[in-house]
Amino acid sequence: MYNLLIVEDDPLLSDGLVDLLSDEGYLCHVFGSVEAAEEALNGEQSLQPDLCLLDRNLPGANGDQLCKTLRRQHPTLPILMLSARDLPRERVDGLKAGADDYLTKPFLADELIVRLAAMRRRIPWLQTPQESGFWIGDRRVDSQRLMLVFDNGDETVLIPRDLHLLELLHQHKGKAISRDQLYDRGWGREHLASSRALDQYMVGLRQKIRDDEWYERHGSHLIETVRGVGYCLKA
């Protein structure tokens, strides 16, 4: 059984999620607010989730705030954000808050199951630990801590999907990686590919690695767009 943290203030939807996902092997822990979820996570018998379904529109403190807290406390926790907001800017903001994926309401039950299954494959205790990190330009990717370390000592938190995409680009440094390859590594083969979603995500990833600073110093991007193909890590 997988411990699934569900933070959703709509009781009808949360009941439906429990009915649906209990049959899929998830032990559902449901909370209707950020405060209730934080109490369970930080209490004497602290909940240790394996995955999280997080509604973005919650009463009081919003889902983005809880997402950031979860990412600090559980750096490798797979987080799927649920929201009725479907504008590109809203999706980007949700992913920048630390979510691994973003699903808009209403959604198909089958799609939710598939997305959770793709995220589940990246649960740390199911994975072979990374032995070491690697370098992206003069930035070191610490695979163990899920951290990007800059040459001045600054650090930026990565999420599992960031790591998977950077690993793939690094493994094929100097070569163009297709959109399909990147999507398979970051989202899973069962996930329905979306060029727009990939491009939006890459914008956020470039911001994390401070690609603009690299460009100002070197006159080229660390992660280059290869028109008609995908992306390439500068050799």
C-alpha cells in the first residue's frame, strides 16, 4: 500500500477519490485544509506520505503554500496538483511552487490513475539511489539531496522530474533530445504528451538553473532549443 496524502476541501470529490484510489492500492489520508494537513504531517505521529494529491484552491492558506512546505520537508515526494485553473500562467505557477504534475478539473478517472502510476515509479524507496551527482555547466546537480549547487555556493531545490530531465540531457550532452524522449523520461510513457506542457516546464527548469545568467556570460544557453526536434544541453 502507498500512503497517499489527499488535500481537498470538496467532500464529494474527496470521497470519490478515496473510493477510486483505494481500489488501486492507495491508503488515502484525506484533509480538507492546509492547516489540517500540516497538523497531521507535523504532529506526534507524523504522517509520512509516499505521494500527494493537492487541491490548489483551498480555504485559508492556499495549495501553493502547502506545496512549498511539502517540498522543503519531503524533497522527493511526488506531488500532483489539482485545480480548476487552466490558464498557462496558472499551470506554470503551480509547477514553480513545487508540483511534479498539474491536472485540471474536471478530469477523467483513468487519467488520474495513469498520472499517479507514472509518479509512483519515482518514489525514492522504489528507486536505485544515485551514486553521485553531475555537472550542468558550472552548476553541480546533487542527485542525493535533489539540489542544484552554484559556483558561488547558492543552492536551488530540485524536484524528481527536474532531476530526470537533467539526467537525460546530461547523458546525451551536445546532442538534440526529442520532445518524446524528454516527455517519456519526465512524465512516463502512459502520460498523454503535450508540447505546450513540455515547453512551459522547460521555461521553469531554465529559470532554476539560471540559464539567463549563463547566457549573459557565455553568449549561449545551457539548455538550447533545437527547432523541430526538442532540446540540447550545451556540450
